[in-house]
Amino acid sequence: MSSQQSHGFVADNKVIGTGIVKLKPRPAKERAARALCSLHGNPENMMHEGKPMWMMYLPDVEAVLKAVGWKEDEPRHVPEVEA
């Protein structure tokens, strides 16, 4: 897996100069939208209508989360992810 791919809640790494900088974990909705975007064979960061392509999948993510009764402010158990 490349340094730009997400590892669940593990923050992505970004190479800057000669070092690696830890970035903040992406929000759950963004990770889900990026996953759907990739699933459909679309590049996540390609610009579409002035926004990254993955953002076009946010309404789908929100519909699924609403259907399963997900609430953003509830604490979540996040499994450990191997790096």
C-alpha cells in the first residue's frame, strides 16, 4: 500500500523533502466516499465540477449512514490496523 492510501484510522503519511510527516486521520465519511469512488474506478482526487471526485459520493455515503442509524458523535471502536 502506498503512503498516500488510507489505513482506516491510521493517519496517512506524506513525504515532504527528506522526511515523513504524519497527517490527521480522514473523517469516516470522507474515507467511505473515497472507497466508493475507487470502487467505481474513478481517481479519488481528480477534479470534477470544481471539487475532488470523491466528494460526488458523499450523498451516497450519507444515505447509507442514515439508513443504518449512524450518528457522527457516537464513540466508535476502531480495530488495530497493521502498518
